[in-house]
Amino acid sequence: MNNKEIIDSIKKSTLAILKSSINQTEIEKELNNIHLHFQKLTEITGFDTKIEHLAAVPLAKGKALGLNHAAQCLLDYKRTVTFLKAVVLAIKEKKKTHPKETIHFFYAGCGPYAPFITLIAPLFTPKEIQFTLLEINKASVESAKKLINLLNLTDYFQEFYLADAVTFKVPEASKFHILFSETLDALLYRESYVPILYNLLPQFNKNVILIPENVLINMSLSNNSKSNSDFTEQKIETILDVRKAISSCKQHPIPMRLPDKKIDFSSLNMNTYKSILLDTQVHVYNDIWLKRSESSLTLPLEITLEQPFKNEAIIFTYQIEPSIELKCKLA
């Protein structure tokens, strides 16, 4: 296929994915088609064994995905489709509220395929939308630039910064309408969604659309393993609401950890429960969510409870330094 045929094929697949009537089999077919084009154009498959493609990249706080893992994110089908639909909706809504303006889109952590410019840009004109990209992995920057050029999308982007999103100061931050940062994993482990928001979000105007809008980590108690047919659970509490945590903590520089969350068991008969479930819910935009097991971002963690259970509480700590992770201890 020549470049024009490839560009047409990618746009056709993207438009198919955005249809509300598409089923899962068709979604996977279209995203696999896009991935095939991307890997041929960039020579990045996401599955090779080069050490430099496997290693995560350290940030000021946390780590960025290695090039391979970042490329594979495209094939997290539900995540990709959900984010694509949210981004298109956000752009259209900003176009309505700013009809005479070019929509400026800040894209943090684009990876080697930069799918939220390479798939989104062709749906609009360069006068309608302009992209600014930020990425810390030099190999990803080179790959994304190559892909943008081969897909004839250079008119859509203004700047490409090779920098750490945890510390980066955004030039002309007030002009941006949308901030996109898909820099997270289940239970907000290792990746830098929280410190990136601490750094970037206050720099933009208060009406900026953030995608994903928020992340919640919820705790439930279960009477059995998830694999059992008689599995039931009781929702206990949200142990981390990222936007609330950030808005309530005005500490600068970025704190080493968020305030502890204590769950009191004194009113519960803990001997009737077999496990604790920790769930990640991603509030993508408006009423668009990623819920349990819909994506690698929302895989639940099950913690077995040893009986008889004698502890009175559990304390959760979301740690940012020396490594990013959610920790818990029984009290």
C-alpha cells in the first residue's frame, strides 16, 4: 500500500471504531489493522526484545512506560476506544464553546504511536485543532515524529517537547483547551498520573478539560474468591479520589505521600469475609468510565484475609517517594 492508501485505511478504521453500533470483534479487527500500519511505518512492533525498548524510563517521581509497553497500549482495546471517544467528544464540545478559536490540545506521554494525534487529527482540520506533545522517552519521540510526518499530519502540531511531565513548565499554558495524560496503571502503581497532575494541572486555565478526568480506588469486602459462583461483595469506601486529594493538598513541591486513609472494621463482622478487593475506576470524561476489568488499567487486586481476623482497621498510604505505589497495613 502507498501512503495515501495507508492514511485512508487508518481513517476508515478510526471512524468505524467511533460508531456506537460496533461490536467487540469489529473493534479488535480495526485496532489490529491500525496497529499493523503503525508498526510498519515506525518499525516499532511493541513486541521486540531490544533492551532499550523494554526498560521503563525514570521520571522525577515514578516511571514512564518503556517503548514496547507504550506501543502495546494501543491494543488494550476497551481503553483505546474509550479514550478515543472521550477525546473526540471533548474536542467537539470545546469547538461549540469556542467557535472562533483553534482548539489547543496538550498531550503528555504520547508513546511511539501518539494515537491521540495520529488517529484524531485527520477527523478535523489544522485550523480547528493544534497539538502540543510532551514525552520523556527519546525513542518514542523519534518514532512519533516519524509517524506524524509519514501520515502527513505535521500541519496539526506546534511543538514536541522531550521532557519530564512531573517537572515540565508549559509555555503559554493558558491557551490550551484540553490536557490529555494517559500516564497511569491499575491502582496507580509506578506510573506518574498523580505527580503529573500535581505539576501540570495548576498551570492551565480553570476551564481546561482533563482526560482522564479522575481516578478512584475503591475497597470492597468479599465473602469468597472472585472465581467462585457464590461470590458477593460489599462496597466499603473510596480510599483514594485523586482530584480530591490534589485539591485538598496545597503542598509544594509535590508531597512524598498523600494523607493516609483509615478504614475502621469495628462495625463489621470481619470473620464473614474472605478477601479485600481493591478496584481502580477511571473517570475518563463526562459520563464515560472505565470500570472493573474493562482494561488493564482497571484489573482488581484481591487480598486474602486470614481467619480468624483480629485487626480493627486497615490503613492505606499512597506513596509518591521513593517509589509510586499504594501501601496498606493492618492496625
